[in-house]
Amino acid sequence: MLDTKTGLVTLHAQECLMRDVTFKVSERSRERVLKQRRRNVHAFAVGHVIGMRNFYPFNPSAAGWIEVHYNPYSAPFFVNKLTKQEVKSAVFVLFTEEKCLARDATYGGRIAA
């Protein structure tokens, strides 16, 4: 996790639950990835941490969760992995070592190629 005031990494976690999350992509840095074909950190989820590693106020395996994915080579935004529709934000987001799950997502109008 990154402290937005200092820009420093303040915490590492295997799982993290956040609320009121907005997904952001730096287009300039994404263009650099496309040009150099080299990974860099340029996509973020900004929100409030409310739980860590199995201390969740509800069951994340219950219905209503979608898997969110980001691939700079496919689209300049985060997408619902199943439908490829743009995901702009979500009320809850759960990050695990394998995936990112979102609940009560807000969709944009774009679809990934």
C-alpha cells in the first residue's frame, strides 16, 4: 500500500479489503509501457482499507462479486474480466494474491477489445 502523502510504500499484505474505491490509470505511463514493452506501476485502486487477511465484515465468496482485471495492452482502463466492460469504481474491492474482486461496481461506457 502506498501513502498518498509521502509516496512511500507503507504496508504489504496478501489480502486487503477496501471500500469506496476508484480505479485509476496513468495514461502517460501506460503509453510508456506500450512503447518499451516493459512493466511499470501505473494503475491504482484508491480507497479506504477496512480489512486485512480474512478479517472481512462479510463473505467475499457470496454472489454479487465480479472479477476486475487490468491489462495495459488490452485497454486503458480496468475491466470486468467476464464482460470486458470498463469498471470505474466499486463500493467494495477485495485484493487477493490471485485476483481483484469488486462488489457494487460502477461501470463506464467503454468495452475492451
